[in-house]
Amino acid sequence: MGSTKQNNTDDKVWSAQLLYQVDSNAVVYARYRDVKMGDAYKMRASDVDPRWKSDSFKEASVGIEYWF
């Protein structure tokens, strides 16, 4: 896995994922992330915030992924 640093921000992300294989073509998952947004990265005052979310949030999800 890789990551990208966005200069001039103090964003912080904590995330976790658990997977359990239920058969050869499916997994059950649980995911959680806690995102704390810092100041928006802007080159100039007229630039638009490049992020699609503008506020901190917490998110949890549970589901099944199936492939064939």
C-alpha cells in the first residue's frame, strides 16, 4: 500500500478493516474510519479545496463482498 502526503494540511485518518472469508468467492467485512480534517490545502487563496468532504467524520460499515 502507498500513501500520499498533501502539504500544508494537518488531516489525520485512523482506519481499520476486518475480513472473514465465508467461501471461496465471498468475504464478510467490517470497516471503520475516523477522519479529522485540518486546514484545506490551497496553493493560492483563490484555489478550491481539492477534497470532496470538508468536515471531520466517523464512518462504520459492515457487509459482504462476493465475486465470480
